[in-house]
Amino acid sequence: MKQSMTLIPTLREVPADAEIKSHQLLLRAGFIRQNASGIYSYMPLARKVLQKVEAIVREEMERAGAVELLMPALTPAELWQESKRWYSYGPELMRMKDRHERDFVIGPTHEEVITSLVRDEVKSYKRLPLNLYQIQTKFRDEKRPRFGLLRGREFIMKDAYSFHASQESLDEAYQKMFTAYSNIFTRCGLNFRAVIADSGAMGGKDTHEFMVLSDVGEDTIAYSDSSSFAANIEMAPVVVEYQRSDEPHQELEKVKTEAQKTIEEVSSFLNVNQSNCIKSLLFKVDESFVLVLVRGDHEVNDIKVKNLLEATSVELASPEETRTIMNCSIGSLGPININSEVQVIADHAVKAVVNGVCGANEENYHYVGVNSDRDFSVNQYADLRFIQEGDPSPDGEGTILFARGIEVGHVFKLGTRYSEAMDATYLDENGRTQHMIMGCYGIGVSRTMAAVAEQFNDENGLMWPIALAPYEVHVIPINNKNDAQRELAEVLYSNLQDKGFEVLYDDRAERPGVKFADSDLIGIPVRITVGKRAEEGIVEVKVRLNGETLEVHTENLIETLRTFIVK
């Protein structure tokens, strides 16, 4: 492609609202342009990268036995009402009415649609298993779109759905898709980890996220320093064995703590360690209220609370709800002498607190000398806290470290969550009606492009891996007015294309400095500069990734390029 014939609107300045490298560079290099908050146009260079990501995805999906189809983005509300997600998905679900006042959803994902299709077309176990996927634009009304393509309201996604007659069949498909995802992100050149995850609004159990390691990632990964264990911090189990002190129990005493509200303030005021305080938080779990207790130096993991109680919704009680239920403010909560209708659950560490401190459910007062086996009742002890760096790894090998990650893929075992809700059944070999068992597998295609941009860049611009680069070779004549340079550049442009290379030819009437700066910014893997030795048939070859530069005679150019670009 001649550069004068395409649209690559590069920028010299960093856009003011672009916070992270990938967002800054994709804007500056002319890959994307914002149309509204969280909504972007993909310019010609970005479209070529996306097509390459999609091609890798399609190859690996076919290898895993998945078949492509395309479903509508606009879907009737009735399907979402069948699955009950119309009521539970939340404000991110984009809803609209047509001219007849009928409700529709602009799809963020397609479990409902694919389940309705398969239930209507597949009636026998003989047609199972079945794995179907699509690559399509999705829509989520994010409250705070940010980081460019990493958190937008419109994005490109690959979503696949598998249907099975047995758990063993689902397990087999899940492993194939897990392998396919690992292959996809490896082929994209990414440094990533597959981590144990929570299924969230998707439902189901046994899920993994594929996380690209990056300091700007919105998720925290807990991983072992000595093994392959890795999990989203929300899902990492805590296996600490807490030792309870055998010191004598002190008398329970209520003390005035003035305006001390937080654990930090109370522990400092009373001159005790935070680990000897009991932190009490009131949660609204579906329609009930639950008091959750953790040690003062720990944080409540609401995902673990949700999973323990098999709840649909878990959120902190509001200050008004807290005062109504507990007769005090949030900073004075404690488990002693509370309303019997409030369930109390506690992290295992609380059981080991001896002569501790907790709120007195009375403004400006706390209890000291608190002991769980004497002073209050707990309905259930469980692992309810976030894992911390330095904790033992759940697999028994090494200790836990943290890293930040960008989620680019997620695989779920949905089970019968949707098939039961939407009555998707088949007849088994004995003629009995059974609900289909489902799996779900998603990849953020546009997010993958942004994640690659986040990992592959330097101070001069992007550095695309060969597999995803919009073009493989950038041909740049220093002076277009020089006949020898221009003619050799055009010959190289033609010959390289004939040999199967993807070439961008900078035929613009720009200064050499502008051409080189744009080339580094765009990040094409190999640059061929046609300069003062053009009449000798010698050009300069520069590798973008490592800056390696060499002079090559055109007779040896193809052979040289093939050492950098495997065809």
C-alpha cells in the first residue's frame, strides 16, 4: 500500500485524556479515533491488526472443533427475561425500545441468543457436542470508560458456546478451548497467565481468565513464586493455619473511643495491633442482611461471601440501612448483642483472635477483651478474606506474589444455568428429556490489540510482533525527488509484494525526519531505507524491535528479510 493512498493521521503530541501507553500510542500512530466516550473508529492500520488477530482466532477455533456463525447484535428482551438476566445484569446492559414500544437489548454477550437457537434446532443427543462461535461488536454501558480500548462501551469480541450431553464432554471441550486460548495469546506474542477466576454475571463454575501482565491492568493476579499456581485475587483461596494464643481471657469491657471510626484509628487510639481487632461489615445479600467479620489487618472478599451464600447480589449496606438494622453508624459495628435476624459469618482468622477489639454498636464506643468463643455467636466460619502477598500458595508450593493483569480472555463451564432457565433440552439415548450442559468462551479481540500495544512499545512508538503487524515492511525513500531513490523504492515495493511480503511504501513528499518518526511511531517490524547508495543497489535495513541496522544489496534483500520475517 502506498502511504499517500491510505489514512494514517499521526499526532506529535500526546492527547490530554489518554492515560496509558497503549491508548496514547494507538491515537498518536493513527490507529484509532474517539467518536464518543468509550466508542472508537478503527482506522485502516488498526483494522489490519484486528484482522490478523481474528485470523489467528479462527485458525485455533477450527482446530478446537468450533464452527463460526453470526448472531444479531439487537436481541429481544424476552430472551433475557427467560434467563432472568434482564433483571440481574445491571445498568451496563444497553436496553432500547423500537417504534412499537417493544424492549430490546444491544448485546454485551450472546448466551441467550445461542441457547434459543440450539434449543430450536437440536433435539437429540446424536447432534451433540456442538461448539459455535462468532466474532462481533458488543456493547456495554460502562459507567466510566477509560484506558482507550481496554474499557469501552463498544468493542469487538469472539464469543463461543459449546453444548454437551455429559459433564465429561464439557470437560473435554473446555480443555481444548483452554489450549486454543493459550495458543492464540502465544501466537500474538503476549506475556500472559491463565488464572482461576470468578464467573460473575455469566453464571457457572470452573472458570479461567487469561491475563496479560501489565502494570496498568485493572485486575490483581495472585501467583506462586515457586509453582504455576495463579488466580485472580478475588478467587485465590487462603490456606493459612491460624494459631490461637493460650493467654487467659480478659474481662469484656466497653471503652470510649471518641471519634475513632476506622481500624487504623481505633488500633492507634487503644495502642493495639490491627491484627487483634475484629473488622465488622454489614452486607445486603440478596434481600437479607449479613454481618461479615474479618481480622483488622484483612479485607473482606465479597466474591467469597457471594459464593459461600450462593447469592445473586452482594453489596455493602448503605449508611441508612446500617443505622436501621444495627442502630449505629458503620464505624461502630460489632458482633456483640445484635439483632438475631442478622446472620453472622466470619473469616477463619477471627476464631484465633484472643482478647480482641470490636465495635460496640454504639457511637464512640468499642469493646476490648473480646473473645469469639465467649462473647458472640458466629453462624459459619469460612475463607472470606482477600489473599495477601507473603501468604502460603494454595497449592502448597512457595508464597504468594502479586502482579497486575489485563483480562483478554475468559473460559467458563456454565453447566445447565441457561439451558434450565430457557428449557433447552434433548432426548438422550434412552429417550429421556435432559437439559443441555453448556460452556462459554470469550476473547476480547480489540482488547487484545490494545494489550499487545501496551506490552510492545518504546519511547519512539509501537513495536508490533510480526504476527500482528499491519504491514511487515516499511519502504522509505529519503528523497522522492531523487530519481535513483524513487525508482529503486518502487521496484522494491513491487518485488516485495510479489514475494508475498506486506509492504507500506512511504511515497509522501515529506522530510526524512517526518518519515522516520512516523515509521517508528507506527511500529512496522522492518524498515528499508532507500538513500544515497541507491545507485549501487544498496539499502539500509532496520529491525524495529531491537534497533539492529545493516546495509544490504538488493540482490540479497529477500534472503535477509526472511531471517526476520518467516514466510
